[in-house]
Amino acid sequence: MGSRQYFDNIASSWNIMRSEYFKDEVRDRILQKLQIESKIVGDLGCGTGFISLGLASKKPNIIFSLDQSTNMLKELKRESISLGHNNIYPIRSSLDDLALFDESLDAITINMALHHVAEAGKSIAEMYRVLKYGGKLVVSDVLEHKGQWAREEMYDEWMGFSIIQMIEWLEQAGFKNISIEDTGLRAKGYSSKGEYIETGIFIATADKF
């Protein structure tokens, strides 16, 4: 089973799983970084819409919500209709070859998804490509940890990221005004064998000029 099938299988229970992994405050911190009213926004690795649904409250014109999992996107679509949001457009796409035109977005969010991308540096370069000049990127993910079991059970490609590695990828892609903060928030997880990890969550912001 690959990553896509894994997330297809857990889509209906992901909201509960997510709430046990990290808390809603992560979304609040991300939304504080963005001024997106009347803008076009991309939420990458959107899952069932944890960030997308929050972005909708800030009144952007369009939110393109991208994920590799069709079932995750179906859950998002169902919830967005239920809440009366008509500006969320789910799109099936990998994160290292984005199904978006060059310079089509004013802002991008990617929350807890980059560590599932084997070619994470390529994914960041893709974010630069689809972002307009003057646009902002917000990346939130976990700091480095030793929970190797997550590779097998959650299909993680990376055991979190170092701040140095994130800065290197962002600079290589061409981003400016790079800032990375340890939020002080924690992500927690248990393996099927009871192994436990707890690691910090960072938020990186960067601009395209």
C-alpha cells in the first residue's frame, strides 16, 4: 500500500486522527500570517480541509485545495457544501508536480504534508513556480524526530525537518524574506506497537519577489 491508498483508506476518520496528532491552534497561527481577502489561495496537501475551511473565513476569492487522495477531497467537498462555502475548489494533484498554472496564486499554505513528499525540495520549487510575484508561502510541519515507525505506518518520507534544511530549500527555490519559528506547539503520535513520539511544530514564511 502506498501513501495515496493509505490516505484514501483513512479519509473518513482523518479529522479525529488529526485532532489527536496536533491541535487546532496550529491553524490559528497559520491564518495569522495571511492577508488574503479577495485573493487566490492554494492549500496544498489539504486533506479533509483543516486549513482550507479556515482560509474560507478570511474571504479569499478562490481556494484551490490540492491533495493526492480522492477520498480526502470528497470529504472536504462534503464539508464545504455543508458549511455553505462556495469558494473552495478541490483538485487532485501530487505536491511535486502541481496541477496549477505558473504565477496563479497570491498565497500558499501547506500544513503537515511536506514530510509525505519524497522530493520535498522539488515541491518547494513548484510552490515558487505557481506563486505570483509579491505572493507569500506559509509552511507548517514537524521538526526532526526519531520515530522511524512513521515511515511504515503513516507513509512519512521524512522524519521531520531541520530549520537549516528548510532555509536551504527555500533559498534554492528563490524565496526571500524567509522566517522560521518554533511555535512551541507539539505533534504527538503512537505506533501500533505503542511507540510514542512528540516533536515540535514549526511555521516557515517566505515571499516571492
